[in-house]
Amino acid sequence: EKLEDIELFHPERLVSRILGMGDVVSLVEKAQGVMDEDEAKLLEEKLRKQEFDLEDFLKQLQNIKKMGPIGNILKMLPGAGDLGDLAPAEKEMKKTEAIIQSMTIEERRKPKIM
């Protein structure tokens, strides 16, 4: 394991993971560590106004990557821990990120122009 993969031991959370019930509390803690409250409120407002663009989507992809591998994230959700090999999904996320990063700022902000 990497040093950043080591987490505080919570017996009830470990038991919950072993039983396949997930660990939503740890997932929320990881998400809070990646995204601050002001940024979340701004994103919520953009979604409500239907102004969510590819720059916002790129930020969300990068935040998910900061939380760790998709398989580890999904193991924290009840019933989603055994979805099989998620390497193709990780690969697709990298491709999507590369495609968005290759766009101009105008294309990211106004995807309808493409």
C-alpha cells in the first residue's frame, strides 16, 4: 500500500465492508477531502441553471481520480463492491480526460459549437 492509502481503523466500517454493505461514511469523508464546500455549492448552482460545461466535468473527473481507483470507491457503496474488472472504466476516464484537455477553452465552455 501507498502511504496515502492507509486510513484510520474503524471496526464497524470494516465489518460493514466485509459484509458487502459498503462504507458510505468513509466515502463521504473521502469526497469532502477532495472537494470543498464552496466549490460544491458553485457546482450545484451551475447544475440548477443548466450551465454545467466540460470544464466542470473535467474537474469532477479529476476529483474522482484523487479519491482513488474506481474499484475502491465502488466497494464503499452498498451492493456495488463486486462489479468485476473496472480497468476498462479507468481507461475510458483517462481517454475522456485527454479528449477534454485537448479542446480549446471556448469548446469546453460551449460544447454546442462542436
